[in-house]
Amino acid sequence: MISTVDSLLDAFSYLKIPSETLLTIIIVTSGIIIFTIMAVNTLFAVYFERKVSAFMQDRLGPMEVGIFGFKGGKKFWGGIGQIIADGIKLLTKEDILPNNADKVLMILAPFIIFSGALLTFIGIPLSQNLVVSDFNIGIFYIISMSSVGVIGIILAGWSSNNKWSLYGSMRAAAQIISYEIPIALSLLLVVLVVGSLHLGEIVQWQADNRWFILHSPFSFLAFFIYYISTVAETNRTPFDIPEAESELVAGWMTEYSGFRWSLFFLSEYANILIVSIVASIVFLGGWLSPLHIINVFPESWQLLDGPVLGLFWLFFKAVLLIFVMMWFRWTFPRLRVDQLMYLCWKVFIPFALANLFFVSLWELILK
Amino acid sequence: MEKQLLDKSVIESGEMVLNMGPQHPSTHGVLRLKIHTDGEIVSKIEPIIGYLHRCFEKHCESLPYEQIVPFTDRCDYLASMHMDHAFSITVEKLMDIELPARVEYIRVIVAELQRIASHLIAVGTFGLDVGAITPFTWTLRDRERILDLFETLCGARLLYNYIWPGGLSHDLPPLFIEHTKEFINYFEPKISELNQVLTTNKIFIERSADVGVLPGDVAINYGVTGPSLRGSGINFDLRKNEPYSIYEKFDFEIPVGKGDMGTVGDCWDRYNVRVLEMQESINILRQACSQIPDGDVHEALPKKIRPKIGEVYGRYESARGDVGFYIISNGKNIPLRVKMRSPAFCNLSVLNEISEGWMISDIIANLGSLDIVLGEIDR
């Protein structure tokens, strides 16, 4: 796999630009592209979420705001302009910093969280050869970068000088750090079987064999441990205790408004996309077409592969997983803090560890 | 405020006082709770009330009886019909008014519809308190039907001013009984839908079973009434124990908490009693709708309400519990004194008792399961 930055460097090398300048331009451009992906993802995810929740709750969701000549109303495009209106509303809101807040940390916190999400995207391949930087330690990088955000959450909760925020951030820190363990353990299982941390190689392994979710009973279980843990990692219902709106008002985001708050929002939905993409890549064959599930027709499946279709398949799988997350959110009540910790430490981690052990035996015996 | 560097000598660990409300999403109005916490564990709760105090009782001392009814509407704004009904039967008791049968039937029909509407809010917001958002919108959707019915009845959706001392403001509109029957047929399956998505949900049971256990004797000592008392396994309902209006004519059960999912008197029991009561209200409605006689609803309406000198206490089973009105009359058209016994006030007083040692999340669940309305507590 070749990273996008490298291929662009090669492509533009005939220009008489110093290589440092060219590198800077390319890196800045890819940063902007990633930011755009995050922003667009948030806009559409919010619209999607509002529509999904509306249909589950016997409502219509946003229906009034039209866009580009599409009028709002009971048509397919009902309320599509809401995504733009939402963005404008957030950016023009009054920006409030409480008097007794620690202003420096409070301003810093959203950017830390945001950069965590932004940096994670660098290592994520969106299709074959479509990755900003092709790490050979891909999974490790993604796990570590997605934990950066928790620093921002603690800072946000502490600097707001609000007891609700503090509760929210303490809960968030405990929860996110705990749930990283089952996530890492279930990804480790994949690494153990494939023998590589490189996401491209993991997908290649699935192209050669079968989707990882169907590789063995243990990887099947690992997928669910991973998926449920990521729901907790992204603070979504039934694990949304850090921002439990009926208990903690808005948790660690209580004192934030306007642009700073929209940065939280952006990173939250970016994280959802990231974990769904990682789940698709690692367990569901990434950019491979669904024909690869068990690899029965080795000749025909190649028709549906390729960089562009790969992008489609990856996002198709990711959006499906995101939809299931939304389904959770609008169906389940919320767990309590101790029940959440119980689930992590006494259910997921022992199962994930046992999983790891048994998959090693499985590999040992079958090979 | 000046910024001070942290002085190590003043750092101490201890209880933190957390102020919940009056602006808080789940204090069910403008209730303020002072919560003493150690981390997430709550050691003491002080409810602070009075943010919605509107001098109801004092107002009553300067208003004719007819004009008090709009004020009773505003006491328990989720069950206005019950408040009007309670006040009206008290005044009627004072004046010895015999009501036509049709009035009594209409009153029972609207009261039971109101009970369903109020319990829908209680059940939905309890779901909301433990984090389930969808059941809340479902219950609001069904409550909307009842409010539509009431709108055809008296033009208002929340504060009806429909039940007057001595009768009703209007007779039923045409087709009201048919629409009520339609609503019942629509609503009955929705209860099992609610049970599927919320009542029997594993996470919901985890959150509410064994939480905030209110033993029966403690409930009686605190004066807890209504579904909260019956959730503790005490079979006490004024509709059966001290029947008013025409409730003795109907065949219905009083559901009590049995501790199906945990201990008797936990949040789940209090919640489930409300769900079961909606079913019983439907049974009453079925019977009332089929038996309702014809007649003139204004027959017994007095021209002027001027009770003889004396005092009276009337009790009524509202959606929240035992509402009492104590009225002293000095023979004028204005009462000398009106005192209201507020069931939600007594129910709220038990919150500290059942919440001690639980977590902040459970406080919210306990409060939600008691189903308070601040309009009634503060009056």
C-alpha cells in the first residue's frame, strides 16, 4: 500500500518546487481534506441521527428547512437544509466563558480533543492506497491517538469550574480508559492471527482468507466485544453516563457553547466514524466487497473491488455500524456508573482475555 | 474573584454539596435538591421547594367558590381534572348537593382519561430519567390523543375548568363517547408496546429494580399515598377504600407492587403500578362509556354557591395520591379558609429516606418514580 502523501510527492516532483515546500503544501492539503471529511460527516451524521430518532419515535424529524431549491416538506428531501442551519447556528452562537473558569485550559480543551480525532484520521485507510500516512503500526497508532481525547475531556471538566462538568469528566475518564482495554484486547486478537499491525495487510489477509468476523467463533465474539466497547468509548447510549443529560445536565460540556462546543460535537461524531471504520476494516473486510465474506467465487469478486468501489464498501459498512449505534441510542436506557464498570472489568475484559488465549490455541491446532 | 494559589494546608476531602436545580432537566419542575455527596454516593438530600409558590390557599380566601376552580386547575397541572373534581366534591359535600347520574359518569370518564394522561407522563419521564428517550415520545404521542379529546370537551388542553361545584361547565360534545372508545381500543395495545420497550428491558430493570426501596411501613409513616404507596405493596386506594362519586359501581382492581423484579417497593414496582393502573383505568372507562345515562348536566348547578356555616374535609384519589381539601365556610360566597393536602408534597418528603447511600443516577430514578408535580407541592 502506498500512502497518498507519497504518491502525491511523486506526482508533483516534476515541478520546480523545493521538496520541503511541496511536502508542507501536501500535508496541509490533506489536513484540510480530513477536516472537511470530519465536518461533512458531522453534518450528515447529525441529520441522519435526527431522522433515525424521529422515525423510531413516531415523529418526522427536521422537515421545514429546504436547500438549493428543494423545499422542505413531506418529500425525501424534507429538512435537508437543517444541516446547514445547524452549522450556522452553532458558529454564530454567543461564546461564553464562565467568570471563574480556568480560561486557558478551557480554551485549550476542545482543541486537544479535536486534534486527537484529526490525528487518528491520518492513519486510517479509506480505501486501497487512500491513506494520508501509511503506518506499519496502524492499529497501535489509532488506539493510542484515540485516547488523546480523554486528556481534553478531563481538562474541559476541570477548567469549567462546575461540579456537573467535573462529575462528567471524571466519569468519562474512568469509562474511556477502562473500555480501551477490551478494545485493545479484541484488536490484539486480529493482530495475533494476521501477524501484522498494518491495516492494509489485515485487509489483504481477509482478501486471501475470509472476513475476520467469520474466521473463528472467537473472532466473532471479539467483534461484539469491540463494537460494544466502542459504543462506550464514544460515550453513546446506553453508555452515555459522562453526558447523561437527565443527571449531569450535559456532563463535561455543560459550560461550553458556540464554536468550542461544536468542536466537541465534531470530534464526537468523528470518533464514531473512526471506530466504525476500524471495525469495518478489521472485522468486516474493509474495502473488500461483501462477496469476500467467505471467498467462494475467487474470480468474480474482483469486479466489485478497486479504489473507488472500495471507498464505497468501506463507508457502506461503516454507516451500517453507525446506524446500529443510533438504534442502540434510541432504544436503550442508560446504565449506572458501577454497572458500566462491572460490564467492562468483570465481563468484557475476562472474555477478551479468554478469547485471546483460545484463538491462540485455535491457530496452533488448525495450522 | 481573586485567584488563589492552592494552599496545601486547606485541602481536605469530605462531602461535596451539589446543587441540583431549580434549573435541571430532571427535577420535574422547579425543585431544588441540595445533595451531599461523597464522590458519586449520596449521603443526604435536602429538597428545597417554593419556587412555584403562587399563594393558592391565600387566593382562595378572597375568591368566590366558582372562581377557585381555575386555581385548582393550576395546582396539579398534569391532572387538572382530578384537582377540580376533588375541590368540587368537597364543596358539594359542604352544600349537600345531589348530582345527576350523567354528571357523575362524565366526571368518572374524564377523571380516568386524566389518570391515564398523567400516568403516561409519569411513566415516560421515568424512562427519560433513566435515559430511555423513545418511550417518552411514545407516551406523549398517546397523551396527545387524550388532550385532543379534552379539547373537544372544553376547549382547553391543559387547564380545563370543566368540573364545577355542582356539575360541569358543558355537557359532552357529540361523539365524545365514541371517540373515547376509539381511543381505548387504540391505546390498549400500546401498553404492551411500552412494556416491551421499557418495562421488561434488561437495562431498565437493572436501573430500577432494588433501587430506592420504600418499605410499606415507612411509606405509611411519611404519609406517602397514591401509586407510590401501592408500589410498596400497600393496597390503599380511595376509589375502593372510601368510594366517592360512583366508583363503587365499577369493577376494577387495585394493582400493588409485588417485587416482581426485585424488592417490594423499589422503583420498578412504583413504575409498574402506574402501568397497571392505566389498564385498570381502561377497564373503568369501558364500563362507564357503556353505562352512561342521558340527562341534564346543569340540573344541580347552584345559582350561587353560598354554603352554610361549617367545615368539611374531602378526599380524592388523584393520579399522585390522596388529595384533600379542607374548607371552612362562614356562610358567605367566599370561603374563610381553604387548606389543601398535597400528595406529591408528602411523597417528596420520603426522597431522603429512600435515597441515602445510592448514587446520583439513582436519585434521579427515585425522584422520577415518586412522580412529583411542583405546581401541587408549592401550590
